[in-house]
Amino acid sequence: MGKFDFEFPAELTRQLERMENYDSIAPRILNATITILERNVKKELGKHTRTKELLNSIKVSKPKKNQYGWFVCVRPTGKSETIMIDGKVYNRKEPESNMKIMTILEYGSPSQKRPPIPIMTKATNDSRPEVERRMQEEYEKAVSGG
């Protein structure tokens, strides 16, 4: 699936990097903000699908750290046999990965003559202002001892 991410705002990143307890604060900030993106992904997906299988497959991962820094994911999990997109029902002979279904929705499929429905992109863009505000609030709580 495509990459949809938020980066910590530049000034907040500089502030965090100067802190000794960055590795304990970053997961706290991610946990406090990821529900915003999850809510917006489900809201946007709900506009295009009426089956609960794909909608209920949207899960949030725990914060993790790799060589690039801390991250958390909102993504579809599992497989679905039936999906309804914009009023049309699609039955699969074999269950299909929900991640694959979401990718096809997001980017479209020329071979299936399916135009893109940028669900994740819209949800990410819609979430950005609230996530950045909340990140700053959580940082300020952390440094004030809250």
C-alpha cells in the first residue's frame, strides 16, 4: 500500500531530539494522535462501502521504532469475500486481502476500469491539522510533567 505518513512538525522534532527521554515521549504522542487518523479513515471508507468487513478490518498498530524514527500504522487487516463499493457488490471466489482491496480503491485499477478513490489520502490530509495540534499539546504535557 502507498505510504501515508505524518512527520512530527519540524520545531517539535527539534524540541524532542534535545530531550533525553525522547524514546518515552514519542510513543505517548503517537498513541494520543493515531485515533484521529483511524477515525477519519473509517469515516472516509464508510462513504464508499456498505459492508462492515472492510471497515472493521481497519486496525491501529502499536508505536514502533526503526532506523528512521518512531511510527504507527492505520491499515486494513485480514481478508474479505464480499465487498460493496459505491453500490456495487463484488464477490470473490477466494477471500482477498483487505490491504489489496484498499490499494485498488486508493489508486484505481486500469484493468478493471476502476477509477481511484483516494480514501487514505483524503483521511490523512483531513487529519493533519488536528494531529499536529494534538502532538504539540502532548509534548507540552510531557515536558511540564503532566
